[in-house]
Amino acid sequence: MDENEGTQTRQEEQAEKPEKKEKLSRKPLTPGARIGITVGCVFLVILLAVVLLIPFLFITEYRPKESETVEVKGEPALHAQTGKPMTLMTWNLGYGALGDNADFFMDGGKMVMSASKERVQENLEDIFSHIRENDPDLLFVQEIDIKSTRSHHINELKQLREELEGYASSFAYNFKVAFIPYPVPPIGRVESGIATFSRFAVESAERVQLPIPFSGPIRLANLKRCLLVNRIRLDGTDKELVLFNLHLEAYDDGEGKIAQTEELVKLLQEEADKGNYVIAGGDFNQIFSSLDKGLYPIQEGQWAPGTIDTEAFDERWQFLMDPDTPSCRSLIEPYVGADRDTFQYYLIDGFILSSNIHPEELRTLDLGFKATDHNPVLLRFTLLEE
């Protein structure tokens, strides 16, 4: 081999080497490797989201004080008096999204987002229509949203205030979480609470924190139940009509309901000791022990309410729930198309009255659970003159 031939051979070999390296670098990933990388990336994203979410929820956690003054909006011209009949309605609005089409995953159903924006607005208009029709002097509402994913960020409180001109109104948060990550799809943002409306001038309003049965990460994304206390001065007397709007615990192990009820008993009896006229009303998520539980027996697999032991109160108290009509339905399945004769119903909405108040009439309005999973309860009463 001469020198020229050797040089040409070496050049050809050197030209082949990078070509082989280039072919190796372009070797495609196997399907298994691609799946592995994808799964790994998804896992890392989920892990990162969880790691970041807990600090985010901790930083943004709603931390109410034990007692907070609440703003009262509106200045009605009427002044409350003893000896004259008044009407009070309580209604859990189901945040406008728990109409007869809905079930809910926490009750054993499937839905998280249970209504379109159009259906939420339709439900609200139906609710407002019944409130106007019954024209109560006083109104307690629970589960009214201000800005929540589940109700498509509709300000339901603002709409109700616009509907009820001439009323004083107050609002207290009991559910305020920047983002609830469960289930799938997640609940998302929730800003919700309880509101009281009065045709009579309101002296003051206060949010009173109730015991919280949850701890750790569960507490961060859960409700902070409370009482909304309104005080109404009565003409011709130094006594007050004291109103306790409430929505007690639902999905705890039972200890939360007991602790919250004990706090309610203490506060009610403090007001009765002053000689005030006292009404507590709303969604107790419990039935009074003085009522027949057999009216609406709990079926297997269904959510079960607690029981308020009326013996824990002294003789000054009256316990009112209308046994003739259920105040709530199960959300294990939609109401539309279900067998209504075998459906699971509950008796959990009502009132506790001090003995210086005479109940004239108590009636749960059977509205077929069209717009919410609760029926409104209407009380007609008179404050007895001293």
C-alpha cells in the first residue's frame, strides 16, 4: 500500500466514525421508556402541587376570632314590639346548586359541580320568588355563596339583598377556602356563609365561632361553623329580641355536633337569664330528641343526622320542627325520576324558642325540593308582654 492509499483509507475511517455516533444519538425512545418518563413527570407535578398546596392553604386559611362584630347593611324604619305577631323563615339555600337534578358526593352521590350557571340562577330566582310570596319579617338563610366555584362565582348574597329592599341584613362566613383540592374534579374556591334579614331595626350583629372538630390539613379546607347573632331592641322595654342563625356540623364523627350544641345551650341560657326573648333557628343537622325519629327512618347506606338532647336544656325552652313535612332530602341521588315514596327524608331544620315567646304557627313549606335540597320552615310567633 502506497502513502496515498493509506492516507485515503484513514480519511474514510475517520469520516465513518462521526456518522456512527450521529446514528446512535438519534436512536428513538422505546414506547416503554416514553410511558415511564410521562408517568414520572406526572408524578413529579402531583408531588410538587401537594408540597406547595399545603403551605398555600395554611397561609390563606380563614382564621376567625372567637367573636367578631358583623356589619349590618340597611336601615329599616320598623321597630319591633311585644304583643304583635311576627313571621320568621329559615331556609338552607344549598348554594343555589342542589336542586332536584342534583346529588352530591359527600352524601354518597356522584356530583361535585351539580348545576350549570344557568341552573344556579334559575334555582335562585325560584327561591327568591317563594321568599317574596311568604313575605317574612325575619329571614335566616344558610349556604349562601358569595364567590364560589361550585356556584359559578355568582354573588348570591348581593342578589338576595337587592331582592329584599327595606330589610337590614348581616352575613357571617362559615366556609372560606381559597382552593379545595378534592375530589376529582375538585371543589375549588368556596366563599359561603349564613345571613340574617330583618324588617326591624337591628341594634348589632355578631359572629360567634363554634368549636371546630377537625385538625391538621383537613381543618385547612373545611368549614368554620359559627352563630350569627342579631340583637333587636324592643319598643317600650329594656329587653331585646336575640336571634341566633345557625348551621351546625354535618360530616363529622358526632363529637363536633355535640360540642357545638353545648356551646349553643350555654349562650341561649345566658340570654334567657337576662330576660331577653331568644330564638335559635336554622339547619341543625340534627333532630330534637322530643320528636319521633320513626317518622323518617334512616335507610342503610344513607347519611344520618345527629340528635339534640332536649333534656340538656332547662324548662324555659321550646323545640319546634314540623313533623308533617320533611325539611331536607338525601343527596345520594337526584330527586327527579326517583321513587318519592321510598326516598330518604330528614327533619333537621327548625327553631328553639325561649318560654316568653308564643308560637302561633309552624309550617314547613313543601316545595318539592325543586331549587334546593331543603324546604323552608315558616314560624309565626308573638313576643309575650311582660
